[in-house]
Amino acid sequence: MKWWTSIISQEIKKILSYRSDFWVTFVGQTAIQLVIARALWSSVFESQGVVSMQGFNLETMTLYYLIAPVGTRILLGESFGFISREIYDGTFTKYLLYPLSFVQYKTLTYLTNSLFYVLQLFIIVMLYRMFFMKAAFEPTMFLNLMAGMALFFIGAVVYLSLGMAVELISLWADNVWSLMVMLRFFTAFLGGGFIPMSFYPEWARRIMYLTPFPYLVSTPIRTIMGDVSGAEVMKCILVMGVWWVIFRVSVHFIWRSGQKRYTGVGQ
């Protein structure tokens, strides 16, 4: 089983090949997100003449908008085209020669990237709670953070299968970039990445919860913020498990059909 440790080690080296850029980008993005979130929602609360909206005050709303973009990056793992790029340039052939399937290889590289964003999320939430939130830090907060990070990581596994299904369409289509953009948009819009789910009308929330996206984004965020019960966490895991099976079967079907059309460089 040394092959999987080798792949993970190689991916970590790739991520850390520009360590300064990695951490400067992380700190810069976090600072910008913090300033924008506090400025925006401070103005909203002030203009409305209230100290809370839909159960959020300025501190918790700022925390929400710090968690949401990092949590989304956990789900997204690798960048656009993590499969389609190699199909288009013909290098996808190498996975047909490896002693493991492309699904296993891509899962390891994708989730290694997701784990780095999980680490970033942990640092961001801990620092924000220590220096910006007025509430005293309690052990339950740490447990909520760990549970939320676990849900985000499980969500990354689910999103990976969904992303694979979309990317493999490149075996037939000349460009799937727009499909991936749409997938990211719907993930954020229907999942509560743009605004908290509580701000949507009740009828809209009922429709959204028929999709997997609120369980991938909103529920993990609310778990970290301590707004979700243990029963809801278990329901989230169960629902994501069902969707993972659906997406995984779709990947298997698309790949089995697409193999007949794939041609690598020189073929």
C-alpha cells in the first residue's frame, strides 16, 4: 500500500513548492475577507437599526463569511479541469497504465488539497474566536469546530464524485469549463455560500434541501457555529452518503461509456 503514501507525499510537495506564496495568499485572503465581511454587515445592521438579523449578530455573521469561502475551497479541492485538462491534452493515458485506477489517484490528490484547506479553516476559526468574538471559549466550541471540519471533508468526497461526473463529459464535449463554473455557482447559491439559508424564503429552502448543496455548505458552517444538533449532523452524513452513491454510480457509468471514445496522444 506504499503507492498511496507516495502520491500524497508528491502532492504535498507540489502544494508547498511555493511555501511563502501559499501562506501570504492565505493570510491576505483571510484579512481581506474579515475586513469586507465586517464592513459590509456593520453597514447593513446600522442601516436597519438592529443588532441581529435572522439569528446573526455582527460577530457571528462575520464568522459565517470567514468560514463560507474556506469551506467552499475544501469542497473544491483541486482547480478547474482536474480531469478534463488531461483528457484534452492526451496525458490521461498514463492512468490507463498505472497499477491503480484514475479514480483512486484523483481521489488522493484531490483530498490532499482539501486537507490543507481544512487546516486553514481550523486556524481561521480559532483565531477569530480568540481575538474577535466576545463569548468565552468553551470546549463545546472546539467539538463543534471538529465536527464541522469533518462534515466539510466528507462533503469534499461527495463533491469530488459530482465533479468527476461533470469533468468526464469532456470525453464527448470539447469544453466543460462552463459546466464546472455552473456547478460551483449552484453549490454556493443553493448551499448557502452567498447568504445564510435562513435569509431565503421558506418555500425556497424546501426546494434547496432537495439538492445535496445545503448539506455540503450550510450544515457544516452551522455546525461550526454551534447551531446544529447531533441528530442533524447524523442526518447530514446520511444524506451525503446517499448522494455520494448516486454520483459514484454516475462516474462509473460515464467512464465505462467514455472509454470507448478516449484516444491519447499518438493514438
